[in-house]
Amino acid sequence: MRLPFVNGGKMRVIFLGTPDFGVPALDAINGRHTVVACVCQPDKVGARGKTEFCPVKKYALAHDIPVYQFEKISRDGVETLTELRPDIMVTAAYGQILSQQVIDIAPHGIVNIHGSLLPELRGAAPIQYAVWQGLTQTGITILQTVRAVDAGDMILQRSIDILPYETNGELFARMSALGAECIVEALDKIADGTAVFTPQDESKATFCHKISAETEHIDWNKTADELINLVRALNPSPAAWTSIDGKRLKIYALRPTDKTYPEAEPGTIVECGKKVLAVACRGGAVNVTELQKENGRKMDVAAFLCGTRLPVGAKFDL
């Protein structure tokens, strides 16, 4: 479907987003079009009762862009946003379900910046899932927002290689930069009437959900590759964890080892030296290379082992 033509120049844009992922895109749009408002999730109250502003709100306030924070946008925001007369709205990890009333506010509807090559990995955590699944490529899709989750027609896609041992945090930063490039290109195509809207192949759709707290607990019965990818996907936050003698350790990086320990049960410490901490898993073992004690700081394994010795044969909890 071709949207109505917008006579060149700047479009009036409402940007809906909350976390860091959306900031580069917002900055890029703000440099090319007119951002008439930002819509973010309500502020959170952090430690010691201090109100914490989300990254998108911080950017908006610093650039004199009006900010709206609706408890439920579909209930509270339709009239307010309609009065702003946007040409189009853009979402980037906003965090609320949008009603058809909201989708219909702007003449050009809503376009979304999604962190996967749709129709693969529809849903809430596509970047984490791409790392967790051990994919070697992912990308950004700019698509129309419809009521079904991430099911709208695609306007533009760009792929990106996932680097060996790249963490979720590292890929997230590169993907947010790519998303900024893509959304500006897509908006320009919409503005000059050259955008092509391509339906998704529903037969190829896959889905991802928010990673559960249960998933964060390392199951040493997994293979080395499965464990390495899980730890990468949860780095830097919330971080995978394990425990020994009732004390929790966050694990930020694992690496494979060529050594085999056929007699060792999964979770058993099979080597502990000045710079090596190896743990048995299903079909082999992994080297722990970055970790953090409870109430401690993140450190590499050599620094950790300077102050802590874990006996060979001891077991991490499964």
C-alpha cells in the first residue's frame, strides 16, 4: 500500500520511545524533520526515592522537545497527540501496546524501528535472541505498525553481521546506530512518495519474548556453545549467574576450551589456576573469563583469582 504523498521538506514527527536504543534515531530524525513531541513511559523511582528519567526523555529535554508520559497511551493520549497534528509517528522500543485509535492519529500512521530481519524474531527482545541463538547475522527492519505484533508491511531492511563473541550490549549499540540510518532513509522515502511497502511472509515468522528471570540462572547441563551464547545475550544486563556454597556469581563471559573432562559432572570446577577457571558442562567444558561476586565489581578471571580460590572438584549449583 502506498501512503499519501507528502510534499517534500520536513515532516512533523511524534517519536515514541524509552530506552537508549531510540536515542540515535531520535537525534537523526530531529536533524532532518520536525520532532513535535516525544512520548515515553512514565518515570521510574530509583534507589533512595529519586526519580529517574529515561534516555529518550533526557534527550528531549536537552533539545527543548515537549515530552508526554501516559500511563496508558491508548486511553490517555489520543486527544493530546491528535492536537499536535503529526504527519507521522515513529516508535523505537516504546513499551506499550498501541490501539487502532493511536495508529490512526497521523495521516501516514506509525512506523517502527525493529531490531531483526522480519519476519524472523518478532517480539520484545530480538537483539538478545539473535545473540542467544548464535546467529551470525541480524538487522534492522522499518515497518508499518499494525495491531498484530511486528506484522506490518516492511519499508526498508538492512543487515548487520554479528561478530564472534559479541555481547548483547555491543550489538545493541551497533544496531541502534543502524536503526538511526534506516529510519531517516525510510522517512525520506515516505516524504517524497517513493516508499515501497512489502508484506511479510507469515509462513516464515518466528517470535521472541522477554527473557525470564529463570533463564538467567546458568544450567551447566547445556553445551559449551549454548552457555557461551546465553552469557553473551545477557551481558551487560541482567547478566547470567550461578552460585556456589550459597554465594551468587554473575558470569559475563565464557570461552571454549579444547580440553575434555569426560568424568566430570556438569557444573564441576575442573581447573583453577592463576588465570584459568574451567567448568564442566554437557559434552565438554568452558573457561570463565569475566565475572563478578555479590556486591563486588566486574573483573577478569585473573583479577578474580588473585583474591579468591575455588577448589577443583567443587560444584556450581545447577
